[in-house]
Amino acid sequence: MSEVRIEARALTRRYGKLVAVRDLDFRIEAGEVLGFLGPNGAGKSTTMKMLTGFLAPTSGTALINGHDIVTDSLAARRCMGYLPEGAPAYGEMTVRQFLQFIARARGFSSGEVVKAAGSAMERLNLEHVSGQTIETLSKGFKRRVGLAQAILHDPAVLILDEPTDGLDPNQKHEVRGLIREMSADKIIVISTHVLEEVHALCNRAMIIADGRLLVDDSPRGLLRRSKYHNAVTLVVDQPERAASVLSELPQARKVEIRDGELTVFPLAGAALFEEISDCIRQHRWEVHELRFEAGRLDEVFRQVTSGEGQ
Amino acid sequence: MKSSVKQISAGSAALNVARRELAGYFATPVAWVFIVIFLVMSGVFTFYIGSFYERGMADLAPFFQFHAWLYLFLVPALSMRLWAEERRSGSIELLLTLPLTTWQAILGKFLAAWLFIGIALALTFPTWLTVNYLGNPDNGVILTGYIGSWLMAGGFLAIGSCMSALTRNQVVAFILSVVVCFGFLLSGLPMVMSLFSAWAPQGLLDLVANFSFLTRFAAISKGVLDARDVVYFGLVILFWLMANTVILELRKAD
């Protein structure tokens, strides 16, 4: 099989006058788990709906494994699995009936349908609810059914629109585990506004707002954009006194006290941790807490999407 | 890695949708409520309002006579959920990102509903048994009556399916369908014709009259299965399902 790839070319979608997605260009390669971030209404769902063939782009196009989503939509859809937002399904059907319907629609021959639905249920631990109607299932199970239908045909590309939205922390953990298991040789695109998700799952992140691609980076790269990147935060008995000492450090750019926590920001590229440890030892401060900041995603997110900060 | 690129024929894609839909009817109270009401109402119309016994004639004219009016409300009640419900629940996004065309999905849903009405219609067989028990009816006429009735139901259903694609609100879909169906039903009656006769050219008058479900159905239920009437209903169904496709494509995003 040739290398899996998604390629968006000037992908644009308008709703009347509103431009929901504007000239999106990107390329995703096999093995990438892409986190699609953005505030609500940024165009995440619209982009996914276009990639999966639900909405036609107003202009531009995308290629899924070389199949154009505009001119060869069915072929493009065949190599994709899609979990729409909220994991919709036919509530009156049992899990088994539903997955068999999907299997038939995905072109499994009547002999393979039962097997395909069965193995999807097995992968998502749905066997014990297979005879239950979907509307009677809990949210977490419904989400699993949604994932099961998406992966049933072992697609090369998985598109998941807010797969963990509305789930409790245990369910989130579980769904993330499932996604991680599947990620080896596929392309997975996950839209989310939960930032921890990017950390937990993705090896690449794109932030869009107002339909525009603002950042395309690794999660680590995103953290590097944070003003907290490489900063050191400490809780100390007399923060004001400590602050005046620390602001004298040659590597320190700025010292900030907020809610009793003292944060020292380094000059670009400088490391602070050792210097601060030295200070603590030298001045014999009572330190209750000391932490090294990798960066704060929520702060990067706000900074990028609202133009706030730097 | 297993190749997931599989072809599925257009026919089997539509049939798969139809099969799911039909099973869906019977998994919910929709099917049973519809069938019971259809049978009760058609019984009431035939035996009380249609004076089945008093007429003293062994035919099913009083039975078929009221079908158009029965369908006017029952078919939109069935069709209102076809797309409005998909849209409300979001499953439309699932359905239309499967490897099938919008047309196949529409056709599949239509076929299921049409077949379902066919089942309800077939369940009126006790009426047919009754008339055969009481006298010697022309069963050929009765058969064409059934076929005509089913074709007419198809016409109503195609209109209803199209209207259902316009909105996510089932009540709105229902009302729109009833209104449009009512127009098609009445277009041959003098009441409507007089609206046009004052100003419209004869050609348009004929056209409007020709659009009436009632006129067409009356011809078929008299036992004359004219190819033109069958083609008429076929074209009506095709037209509304194609309109359905266009509307769905345009309004998917809403």
C-alpha cells in the first residue's frame, strides 16, 4: 500500500457571507496523530465535514490517499473512518445490528459482515452490550459504538470530531487509550478543545481560529511558544524578598508574583533552574514548592487565538 | 494492513439503507401505530362513511374511494421523520459519509417507507375477503385498485420525503407535506380548476388537471391500469425524489 496521506489544498467553505474555513493548506502523513485545536466556531468541524465528504468545499479540495474529495468522493470515503461530533447513531438499533449495517454499507460481503461487526465489538469491548439498543447505553458506551463503526473497515485515515467531549474523566482516559492503540500506521485527526488531549494523544497540533490555520507544530513546539516555557515557579515564605533577589539573576527576564506563587521567566534560550537552586541554598529560603515549567498550553492557546500576550 | 477499498454496487447500497430503515420502523412504535390507525380508519371509511353494506354492490369502490384522504394525513405522518429525524439526531452525518451517494440514501429510505405502506395496504386483506365472501367481485379491478393506491401512496411519500429534508422540525415537515399533497390531490377538482379557468390558457388547465392524484387514481381504481397513469406516478415520485436530493445537498450544513 502506498503511503497514506491527506493533503488539503486551499480548502475553503462559506456559509452565505460567513467564511467558516479559509484557504486551508496542510499535509498529514501516515503515523501522525493530529490534534485539531481551536475555539468553538473556529472551523474545526467544518473542516472535518469537508474531509469526510459530508460538506462540499466552496472552493479548493483535499486528497485522501490520492482520492479527490470533490471529484472522487466515494473512493475517498472508503479509506476513511469518521466519528461525527456527539457520536450519532440509530438509537433504536442494537449495537450488533448497527455495526452490521455499517459493515454492509462499507462493502463487506454477507459472509464477512458478522465477522467484521464482531471484531469491531471485540476491539471496543462491546460484546456484552451487543444486544442492547444504542439509546439505552451510557454516553461512554455510545462513544465506543461510534468508534467501533469508524474503525470497522480498518481505515487508513480516522477522523474523530471531539471524541472525548462530554465524557467523565474515566471514560476520557479509556477513549484515549483506544485511540492510542489504533494510531500506529494510520493517520488520525482529532478535533478537540481540550488541551490536555493534545499532550496525551497527539504528535502534531494545528490551531485554527476564524477558519484560518494559525499554528502547525508539535505539542512540544507549542509549549516552547509559551511564556512559561523553561520558567521556574516557587512557593516561598517571603516571596517579595526572594523576588528582588531573583530579579538580579542575569538569566531572568522577569519575576512575577501571583496568588503567592513566584514565577521567574528566563531570557530566551536561558536556563534558570540551577541558578535558582543555588539562590535557595545560599539564602536558606523556606521553599514549600518548586517546579519547572515546560510551558502552558492554555496560555499558548489564548495567546494564539486571541492575539493576546506577545 | 488490510485494504479497505471495497466497491459496493449502487443497488445494494440503497437496499442496505432500505433494510435498516424498515427494521427501524418495526423496532419503534411507529410501525404498529401506523398500521393500526390505517386499518381502523380504512375500515371506518369503508363500512360506515362509504356505506359498504348498504350499497349492495360487491366491489371495493368505497374502500379505495377514501384512500387519497387517508394518505393525505397518514403518509406525511410517516414521511415527516425521514430526514428531519436524521438531521435532528445528527445521524445524517454518519449516513452521508458512508460510501454511498445521497441519491442512494434517499432511494433507500423512500423504498423502505413505500414498502412499509405496501405492508399496511396488504394487511387490509380482510376487507377483500369480506367482499369475496359476500358476493362475486371483479378481483382484477380490486388488484388494480390496490396497485393504484400503492402508486398514489408513493407519490405522497416522495413529496413528504422532500419536505422532510427542508427542516429538522418534524411538525413543520408534516404540515408542509400535507399542504403540498393537498395541492396535488385537489388540482383536478372544479374548486381548484375554477381558480385557473378564468385566466389560464387551456394548455395550462389541462396540465393542472393532469397533475391531480385523484383523477389518476380514479381511473386506475376503476380497473383500467393505463400505462400513462403508472408512468405519471412514476414521474411524480422521480421528480420529488430528485428535488429531495437537491434540497438535501443544499441544506446539509444547516
